[in-house]
Amino acid sequence: MRWIALQACITCDSAPALIDEAAAQRALGCIALGFTPRVALVDEAVLMEVAGSLRLFGGLARLAQRMVQQANQFFEQNKVLAHIGRAQGATSLIALGRLRYLRRQPGAACRRVAELPMDTLTAARAHLGVLERVGCRTWDDLLRLPRDGVARRFGAPLLASLDRARGHAPDSYDWLLLPESFDEKLELDALVTHAPALMAGALRLLVHLQAWLLGRQSGLCALRLVWHLDKRRDVPPSGELVIRTAQPAQDLRHVARLIAEHLARQRLPAPVHSLSLQSLETEKLVDSAAATSSLLMEARQQGDSALELIERLSARLGPAQVQAWQPRADHRPEQMQRWISAISAEAVIKSIAACARHERVGRLNDIQNEALYPTWLLPEPLKLATLGDSPVYQGRLVRLAGPQRLEATGWLMAGDGAGESERDKPPAIRDYFIYRSLQAGLLWIYSERLPVAAPQAVHGQPHAWYLHGFFG
């Protein structure tokens, strides 16, 4: 069996830290669960039994190095100055004893097991005074004493601890298990009357949530932040805020920005004395450990900036102020797309991410994808002047493509926004062209042919041209 002992020591140089020593130990244990399911919190340290993970991560040294690297990234990301101590051994107590020795004498060479000081063994700490007087200063000194006498004088737990350290007795720990969902409450240091000031407490809860996500190897899709109001006021007992993300996230800095944007728009009816943070939806990231060695998962970051911008603007300006288009199965250009709230257009947001990653760029619009359609359509087609039989718009135009023939009013049905008189009209055939203007760029222009049921036009009558849209 192979064991690794870890300890996170927060330096005093950290300005008010988001986590204390106990929270840092638990966060370190959560991160360790990404490497082995056998993790235990023992005294001030985190113990990992990694015999079953050595082959997966390429050996003990590489596993330990990668574990420490991810732990350092976690603390640096949350702006916490912490030093990660590490030691390893054949048994858990050997690893723990070496860790304590190295913490007391930084930079010292790792000593042999028999030379470890007695104070590095937890079971011996209650008897250090007596052991010192009888000349027992190392583990080896204690092993040289008669077992029966040691048991009568110091008790059986000390001998049992030595047997476990030597591998003569099995280790028995309560392994760290994370709950299926995250739900944690934080009592604030003082009553808070302004919503933006709740961000300090929310950040502390987000650090704990991120450690839980790393241990569960999951990404966050939705969370709920609840603030509990002073019961002495005639107001509801609590208020809440629900945050959703388009993609599962382990790096919660973007989530923190979204919470800050929403809190800036909140008004508290009464002072707040505590906060609760709950995970509503998570998604397993099966390849999170194997796909990249980075805690921040750079391999998944391409395209995320567009999603983050959409979510942040929606939180700041309101969902109705940030819109995205959705394609519709309709033959009429005016009905081929609609504009909806971008934050609720999950399919559109995911298509933006896929486009940014160059995944099936040409399949964003499966409707009529053989034709080119403009980015912007005018509310009403603009009739253009003509020069001979050609349209004119801010000067002469150059034809680039066309014609593309469409029926504009042939399939109008009840309830589609058209009046009865418009639905009674016969189908009108339009020939669409792409023109280039030196001043206005690419234009989508059509000429309307005579209705099917109309008599033949007078020979030589010029076509009417209409500007219908602009290309981006």
C-alpha cells in the first residue's frame, strides 16, 4: 500500500482569507478525491491511500506532484496564500509522521522511520513527558521496550498505533464521502443591509462549492443563493437568487460575477444575518481528470467567453434586453427566424459555443442552408429607384448572385399575424439577388414578379425593386 499525507497551511500574509485552516483541510480532501476514493481527514492532515491509482496517473511521484499542483492552483485562483506540505510512506502513520517532521524542520531530509521523533506519533503525544524521562525519543526507542510493560504503563492504544505504523495491523479510517448535493449555510459576522455587501459571504461559500465540485468531478449548471432576513421585521423570512449557466462550470469566477451583477440590482427589505448556498443542477465531467492536467480546464475554454458575455449582460441589463435569434421552419424570409431572450435560448447559446470551437460551423442553420440569407431584415421592404432596369441605392450597385425565387405570400394561414385581406392575395413570386454597394456593403434585393393570377404585364414595363435586408 502507498500513502500520501498532505497539509495546507495558510500563511499570515493572506489578507482576510476566504477559508480558514479547517476549511482548507476539507478543500484539500475534496481535491484528493479526484485521484483516489480513499481519502481521510486525520488530525491536521489529509491522508490518501493511492495503491489503486498509481498505474492510472503514472506512478507515486507523478500522482503526488499533480495533486499538489492542482491544490496550489485552487488556492491561487481563490487568492489564498497557502503552502502545501507533502510526505509519503508505506503506511498512513509513516506518511503522517514524516509530514509532521518536515513541517517542523522545513527543507530537512526525510528521515528513516525508526528515527522519527516521538511527537510525530499521535498516540504518543499524551505521554511525551514520561517517554522523554525514560529515554524514548524516537519510534525505535519505544519499540525496544518490553511490550507488556509499555501496555501496562501507557495503554494498549500506543502499541496498536505502532503496529499500524509498522504494517502489522490494518488501517481503519472513516473515508471522506461528499453529499449528493451541496447545501451549506454561513452566519455573517454582522447584519448586512445592502445586497452588494452579501458578496463577501457568497465568495466564501463559492470556495466551498468549488471544492465540492472538484471532489465530485462535476460541473455546476444551476445554484440557489438564499439570504435569511431579520425575523424582527414584518417581511418574508428569506429571499433568494437562482443562477444558471449555459455550460457546466468548475471554475466559479464567472458564476461569482453573475451573482455580483444580480446582487447589485437587489434591494433588501430587512437586514440579513446569514446566507445559504445550494447546488440545484450539476453535470458529471467524466473526462475532467483525464482530458487536461489543469484545474481550470483550458481545453474547454474555447468559446466560453461569448457565453460568459451573454450571461453577464443578461444579468446586468435584464433578460429581455439581450436577445438571440432562432431559426424557424418557414419558407418566407420574414418568418425564417425569431428573436427571443438570449439567456433562455439554450440551443442558440450552445450553438455559439460550437461555432467558436469550429464544430459543424456550416450546420448552425439547417433550414435552407443551401442559400445565403442576410443577417438583418428591414421591417418593411424599401422600394428602390431604378436606372434602366437595375436598382439604385446610394449609388450604382453590382450584382453578385441570384436570382433565388421565393413565393412571399402563398402560405399565409390564420393566426400568423397577417390580416384577412393579405391572406386573400394570390401568391406573389419574388426573385432575390445579392448586390454590392460601395457605401452600404452587401444588400439583399428582390424584384417582385406579377402575381400568378394577374394578366400579362404590358410589354416593356420595368420591374419594381425592393431592398429587403443587409448582410453582416
